[in-house]
Amino acid sequence: MKAITIIDMENGYSNQNGRFQCLYCSQGYDDSFVYSYDGNFAKAEYMIQKHLSSQHDGAIGALLQLDKSESGLSDVQKTFLSFISQGLSDDEVAQEMSISKSAVRNHRFKLKEKKRQASTLIALLNLLDNSAKETEVNEGPRLSLKNKKDEQVLETFLDDQGHATKIPSKEKKRLILFRKLMERFLPEKQYSETEVNQIISTMFDDYVTVRRYLIGYGMLGRTVDGKNYWVI
């Protein structure tokens, strides 16, 4: 499955080979089928849009419901954005939140600043990702588990039960162990966070740290709310 993009987040769903999948629950619709809706027939994309609207209050509502750890927004900022999404004027927002009109303008300024900072960060991380991919391509078989050096790393860090004694401090060695761990996941299957933790625990004790590494390295993808995971 492909990684979730910003456009997917703006839509509230992803399109994976004709499968329209909600980012916030397990609901999905296949483009190869025609669905019955409100006495008529509808295609998959229309159905997922209706689902998102009725079950998650649309893409904006779903994003505003995310935890601060996912959105980076405080409760006050979420409330402010909720009123803005309803088309309220600055005067109306000020009245609803019991704040001054200048405070409303200050909220707008801070959020625009957040957007600028987020754009800068995304651009930087994209460049770093591209650089890492180029390095991986140039170095070729360094992550292959078919050479003796990789086997030596596995023998060093894995006990007789295939459990890691620790997470290697060097990235190259970490990646070798993580590639081995990924063999325990099934392609094209969606996992819950609990299931991911259970699989990781068969090799590592610190499943939280390893889970973050797998996402960061692009080995695992996940929905915006972190409820579903899959092999990339």
C-alpha cells in the first residue's frame, strides 16, 4: 500500500489501486463495484465521500478530532478552526469564544505561521528522504540479508530464539535487523497497532521505539489516527 499523502489527508481517504479507503476507520469501497445509495446507484468515490461526511463530519471534522500528538493543535486552536470552518466572521468568532477581535487576528497569524513552518519542514524532510533513497540505491546490496556481513550482524544481535538483545546504535545494523523483522509481516494486510506491537515484540522488547523507526524508515505505513498499519 502507498504512503498517505497530504492530498489524501485533505480528502479524508486514499485511493489504492481503485480501493477508496477511509483514513479514520476500516470502511472502504472498491471501484469495480456499483453501490446502492438512497434509491440510486453510486460509484466508490461518491460512497466514500458520503461516508466521510456522515461518520466523521467531513475531512475537516475528522482532522480536528485528532489528538494533539497527531495534529499539533491545542484545544483552543481546534475550537477556533472549527468556527472558521463554519464560515463565521471574526466578530462572530470573537463572540463565540468570548475573546477580543484582536485575539482572533492573533490566532489567524499564529496559524499562518504554523503553516509556513510546516511547509518548510515538509520540504526539508522530502529532500532528506530523496537523499537517503539515492544513498540506498548507490550502495546497492548493503541492506541485503544474503551476504555474510549481514548474517554476522544477525548472529551478533539475535539470540537462539531470534530475539534481539538490544537495538543497534549504528543505523546500518539497525536496518539489517528491521529488514529481518519485516519478514514477519504479511504484505497487503492491515494491522492494528496492538498487532504491530505483538509482532515487533517477537524480536524487540521496546516495541514503541521500533515501531517509530519502522514508520520513519518507510517500512510501515499507517492511517492518520494510527489505528491501521501496513507494509510499504
